[in-house]
Amino acid sequence: MTRARKPVVLGAVAAAILVIGATLYWFKPWTLWTDETVREELPTAAPEPAKGQSPSTSSAPPSPKGPHTVATGQFISHEHNTTGSAKILRLADGSHALRLSGLDTSNGPDLHVWITDAPVKEGKAGWGVFDDGKYESLGKLKGNKGDQNYALPAGLDVNEYSSVSIWCERFSVSFGAAELSPV
């Protein structure tokens, strides 16, 4: 190899390493093959709020019994295979929580749980609709498998929200969503 070609080859190798490193950092492909299972019990009082969220309190009077289901729905797949159910629960103290049961989806970078007013659409048409209207992020997805609870913000009118999405914020796409039907 001539002296003139050596810096060009070294530069190309360095550039390739940078591109590969940036790609791995951005896409995190290993998350597609790793699972994080969560097994939270059914909440009986307001679950701990997500980091940065204030504790949930409600102006509605507390109900005398334990949690009861206000709305429920089954997940459908969008960008990734997603199954399980979503329920909005009214807890004994009057607060509300979202319960994901039997969730099974792919792991991915920057996944969040959103409650939205968007309609749940089948197929690719439903992948990107959840950030078009009103939505609340309930925090990072705790695990891509299992049962988990998310506190709903105080003052949130559950009647104004009709769906839940497992939302990938990095790529602005829904992994899966559940249409909520009042009970």
C-alpha cells in the first residue's frame, strides 16, 4: 500500500466505525431480542406516579369498594406484534390507574405508554395517528411483557380518551394499541 492510500483507508475505516456505532446507538437492535417482564399486582390505591409526575388525586368522592373497571380494550398489533388488555380502573381512593394485563410486545428503544383520543386503526394506517390529537404520556413502558399499572394524572377526564398506545417516541410509531370501551 502506498503512503498516499494509507490515510484514505484509515479514514474510511474510522468513518465506517462511527456510522456503525451511531446506528447501533440509535436503533438498539438488541432490544428486539431481549424481554423485560413485569408482574405488578392489581392496584388497591393510587400506584406510584411515574418519575416527574405528581401524585394522582381526584376531586371525585372515593368509592367504597376496591378498584372497578371504567373502560377496557384488547391490544392489536401495529409496528410490532402486540397482545394483551388495557383497563382503566377507578381505585378506592377515587383516583384512576391504567392496568396493562398479559402484555406481550417487542422491546424497543424509548417505548412509552400513552392514553389518547385517537381512534385505533388496523394495519399500517394506525401506526402514526396517536400523536395527531390529545394524548398523555403515562411514562416509560416498564416492561414489554406482563402486568403493570400506570397512575393517571389528577384531573384527567377519562371520558375524553378512547385508546391506549405502546408508543415508540424515537420513531413516532405505535407498536400496538387498544381501543377503550366504557364498561
